Amino acid sequence: MTIHELQTPAILLNLDYMEHNLKKYCDAAAKSGKQIWPMIKTHKSTELARLQTEYGCTGFLCGTLDEAEAMAADGAKDVMYAYPVSTEVSIARVVKLAKACSGFIIRIDGLDAARAIDAGAKAADVRVNYTIIVDSGLHRFGVKPEKVVEFADEMKQFKNLVFKGISTHPGHVYGASCEAEVGKYVEDEVKNTAVAVDALRNAGYELEIVSSGSTPTFWGALDDKNIQVYHPGNYIFNDAIQLSTNTAVEEECALYILASVISHPSEDLYICDAGAKCLGLDQGAHGNNSIKGFGVVKGHPEFTVYSLSEEVGKFHLEGNTDLKVGDKVLIIPNHSCSSANLTSYYVGVRGEEVDHLVHVDIRGNSGKKNV
Ligand SMILES: Cc1ncc(COP(=O)(O)O)c(C=O)c1O
């Protein structure tokens, strides 16, 4: 079957591009003697997580407990959950994960959540590994690097929590609007990590894990002497946001939407059958304003996807085009993680041939757990 025979809209996954991305990042990490534990919230697929292991990834970073449970059940050795938890139901899941997977690690940045997790772990007679989240500039989670020793000292009161090291995520890099700007976010990542690492080591702490990462900062931070484990997520697919900072080229954008032109109501307006429910409304995280519209129409720079309804998208034409009603187009979404979360399967393709369906089997509550 070819992509021309598919119903539109469809979310395609170019397997050749994706495999290139997996190899590129893992080869570079291996060359630098580093590990990749990819953030799997990007794809939410057991099949793709296994593929990442085949290419050399040695652990996983998970954005949801569903993902962590799926990775542990699949036999992964090192499974890190990116955020603290605070409720009874989540703590029970964390405790169960710690029991089932000796390499399970949670990230913590505050005493209240730590106290609650420690109590849950104590009641279940289990020890839960953790890293301290250090704020390297995103100002979301995290302890300030200069306060990390004070925090680590306070964490010693929690006897069922085991200190493993520190983690950070320089997600504010998505404020960069061009390649030249990425460097200053790498500097934040590396400098703040160094301040935290040096302070902890000087205070006598041993750090088994120093982990960090994002797709745009991966290359600049790869040879940092402190960071050993990297967590790129988006790199498996890339997207229009990565194109805007030259983090990826078009042949590295592996996930795109196949859509049909269904109307041409006025001279400069074309309408396709893919809307916000395929492309997502993301226009760049954390203040990136270099993104024009809601995706890149491959091979048609004359169009801007300037508006989306739920099921349809409006293209604005500037100049001339040969596109007509009934034609199909491929659209690279601005943020592939968002598009990936809008489908139950990707149509895996090689060139124009459909290869197989890749199931997105670990989307939120896909296992109907705890309902
Ligand atoms: C904590 C954390 N680490 C790593 C990543 C991966 O970043 P990226 O998708 O830029 O590779 C994310 C993504 O949001 C994240 O939240």
C-alpha cells in the first residue's frame, strides 16, 4: 500500500528519518562516552522505546507514571520519572515501581513531596531512589544550584529515600529563535550543573547520576565533564520548532501529517482536512516567536498554515502555486510531541510505501489504571 491510498488526515512516521535520528544521537553519545536515557513522552510507544534501546539508549526518562510502569514492565533497567508526586494514588504507584524495578528513580525538588513519598515508602518497607532537580534556568521545578547542599542535607531525614545525584532540564532553550541563541542556554545548563555538582562533591556527596538534556542543547552540552546521562526526547521525530533553530533539517523531521486539500474558496485561501486535532495549536514553547503558523507544508513554501479549526486547516497563499483541490500535502507540525499525543497509531512509512502501524500504546491513562 502507498501513502496515496490512505485516508486523510493521517499521522505518518518516516521510519528511515527516525532511524537516522536515533543513530545520530546514540552514535554521538557513544563517541563521547555518554549515555542517553531518552524522554519518552515524545512518542509514548513501547515499540519505539525498544527501538531506542536497540540503537544504544541505556535507560528511559518518563513524563508520566503510565510510561514508567510500561518501561518497567518491559524489563528496562533504568527508569527515571521526571517529576515529584504528592497524592496517595501516585505515591502508591511510585512505591510499586520502586519494588518492581531496582533502577527506578524519581526526581524531587521539595520537602513536602519528599516527606509524603518517604512515608509511603516506609509503610511499604521499600527504598525509593531519587535525584534532586536543579533549576538550570527554566524556572519550573528545581532547587537553585547554590542551595542544593542545604536541600540535600535536609533530605537526609528521609530514611526511605536514597540520594542518587542531580537532574536538570534546560527547557527554556525553546525561547531561542535561531541557532545562534541556543549557545547561551547550553551555557546555563552546563554552568548551573557545575555549580551544583561542585558544591555537592565539596560537601562530601557522591553523585552516581548527573543527568540533563533537551534536543536543542544536546550537541553543545555533550562534552560537558559533569553530565553523564542525556535526556533528549523530541530528537526521535523533530519538528518545525527544531527547524527554526537548525537543530534538525527537513529530512530529520520524521513525523508529519498527510492531509488533502478540500477547498479553495478564494484566491489566496486553501483549506485542508487536518486541523488542531492533528497538528496541535503549539506555536513554540516558552516564548519562541520565530514560528510562523501551525506547521510547515513540505515542498510548498508559498503556503502558511495560518489558522486551525479542530478538523480543518487554512493555508494562506503568497505568490503562485500548482496545488489544487484533491491534492495531498505533508505538513511538519510545530511540536511533534503534541501531534503524537493526538493519535492511537503512527502510520510507519518508508518513502511512499506504508510499512506498518506503530501503536501509541502508553498515552495518558491508556491502560485505564486507577480509574
Ligand atoms: C524534564 C524533561 N527532560 C527532557 C525533556 C526532553 O526535551 P526535548 O523534547 O527538547 O528533547 C523534556 C521535554 O519536555 C522534559 O520535560
